[in-house]
Amino acid sequence: MPPRSREETERLFVEAIAALDRLDDKTRVELLESSGWMHLVVRPSPALNGRLDDYFEWCSEKREENAGELLEEIAYLLFQSLVGVGNLRSFQSYAPQHDLVVDGESNNWIVLLEYLHLPKSGRSIVVECKNQDEQVSDQQFSRLCGILQNKFQDTSHLGVFVSRTSATGFPKKPKRERSLRDARATQALFHAKTGKYVVVINHDDLIRIKQGANIAKILEAKIREVEASSGVALEFNNEWKEIVLPPHLAKHKV
């Protein structure tokens, strides 16, 4: 039997991994990473590095550009780098905010979903960009959770913020967390209730990607962090206390 070409070997590998429903997440991750197969799920877009340079120049006030559109373009190029992408669609809600929906059908896409601990049934990833000075608020985080659950209930299990900042309650540096609060608590609670994930790709992650880090590996690590947060105490900052009914309501009391 003649030796197989590299292309044929890669095709057979992808088909095999895509078909292994019983392969546990840890084994699948180790197999893809240790065997050097990550190029089968990520191939960086040629235009990405240049636009990342533009972004960092903008952050250093050395470049003038529409900040929101710049980050949206980077998000588009980031997810265009995922092998197996079929469609990248843009949506605009009632608010001045664009959402990007990324989906695929190929075996490479199925392998990517499995690598990210996602079920095959949810073929879409929902992306929202935030180029703002303040952190992504709990309200903004909850909004994407709501979109993921209500508009993409059966078709998506992953939402991603691409943001210049992190989200409220997220630790600035990796550390063992004893309690969760704000958007971080919402992230854990949403996953516990729905099995879905919402994560944040922030400025530090963009630096790592510019330095050669793999976007799929970054997403997988963040998803693993969400899974590890189960069982951590949730801390809500809002202090609820009973108050006297305000006059405009008290007048209706019987």
C-alpha cells in the first residue's frame, strides 16, 4: 500500500476525531495539542497581524481610527482564523451594538467544537465587541447571556466578548478564587443553569495572540476556568433591604 499524503492523513485524522463521541475532553485536548495537530483547527488570517498592529498603535494614541470598527474587524479576523468556518454574519440589535455569529459544518469545525468542550448540536459562536474604557458590566454580560439562551437556544453554546477591558469581578491575574461576584458570578451561574459559556478575550489576550498564541487554546483555557468555577461561592454586591414604599406606590396601598 503506497504511503498516504499529508493531506490524506490530516483528513483521516479529522474524520476520526470528529467521530469519537466517547473521547473525554481531557484526552481530546491532549491529543490535539501534544501531537501538533492544532493547525487543523486554527490558521491565522493573513490580515490579522496588521490590524493588531493598528490596534496597539491606536491604544498608544499613535493612530486615529474608529475604535469600535477596528475591534470589530479584529474580532472578524480572529474567528475567520478558525478552520472550518462556514459563515460569519453580522447582526445589529436595538442598541448600537454589532453581534457577530460564526458557524460551520465541516469535520474540522466539529473537531474545534469538541476541543472547546462544546456539543456538536450547537454549531454557532456568538461574538460581541466592546471597545470602551470601563470594564464589561454585569448588565452587558447578562445581555449576551440572554441572547445566547433566547435567540440561539439550540444552535450556540458559546458567547465571546472581544473587549479592550475585562469584565467586572474577573481577577486581573490568574489566581484561585474563593468567591465570585458581578459579571464573574453571572458567568458561573449562567453556565450552571444552561451548560453554556460566555468568556472574554481582552487586551492582554490580544497581546498574546500577536505574540503567536493560539486563539483556540485561549478559548479552551477560558472555558476550563468556567467549568472549574462550579462550587465556588457566589457573591452578589447588591444589598437587598426592605424600605418604606415610595409615595407614588404607597398611595395605592389598601
